[in-house]
Amino acid sequence: MSDHPIKIVSSSHLVSERAGELSEFEFGLTVLNNAFNRWMVRCMSAAGEKEMTSLEVQLIHHVTHRKTAKKLADICFVLNIEDTHIASYALKKLVKMGYLASEKIGKEVYFSATESGAALCECYREVRERCLIEILLETGISNEDIGNTAQLLRMLAGVYDQAARAGASL
């Protein structure tokens, strides 16, 4: 048996001698991201809305969060969305669909969930409970492990953001 087990990666040319596990993490993150995006779209479809992208699903849930109106800059900041134009387009689409309302206050536009938007989010929650949570409980993965992983992911997001700034200055 080797001292260096085979790493499961998608880009072997990027594997670093100093941090080979990072390539494993990146591959896992890629696979997870694609699965999560697919899940959000299909869960929303099962909840009754078949015309949403994963970004739109994320946005409607965030705007519905805590039942407070939110402006574009704050939405993008919290969700770490760099391209505000894409988020703005998606928010306008959700307004047109009747799930969000927009209100201009001064120079800012604030978005909030409509009754139908909140109801759709509740249907999504019910599908999520029946499908995702049931499967998760069967895996035996503990809530503590999930919480620790979530914290690690947020910390690594900061590392990648810092690296992106460094890369932009080269």
C-alpha cells in the first residue's frame, strides 16, 4: 500500500505536492455543486414551479428569509454573487412571475416575497422534508458533521475570495 493514496480528482495536472487534498475537495465541490443545483430545480419543480433556474430558487428563498425586504447589493453580498446583473435579471423574472414584489425607496429597489412566493417556498420545504431530509437521515451523517462542514465551507469561501483578489492583481 502506498503512502500517498490515489486522489479522486478531475484535473490531475493541478494536484499540488503541498496540498493534494485541495484537488480532491475541488472535485467534490464541483460534483456537489452540480448535484445541489439539479436538486434545487427539481425540488422546485415538484413544489409546483417548473420554470426556475437554481439561481432563481436561491434568490426566492433568500428574499423570503426572515420576511424582510432586501436590496440587490445586500442579496448579492450575502449569497456571494459577483455578477449583480444576472441576479438583477433573475429577481425581475421572479417579480414578473408574481413570487416577489419590488418597491423603490429612494434610489434603492427592495425585494420581498409575495404571498404566492412564500407559499411556493413552503411547498418547496415540504418536498425537501419528504425527499432530502428522509434520505439524509438514512445516511447516518450527523447534524454536527454537517454543521462543521458548513463552517469549513464558509471559511474556504474566504480563502478562495482572497486568492481571487490575489489572482486579479497579477
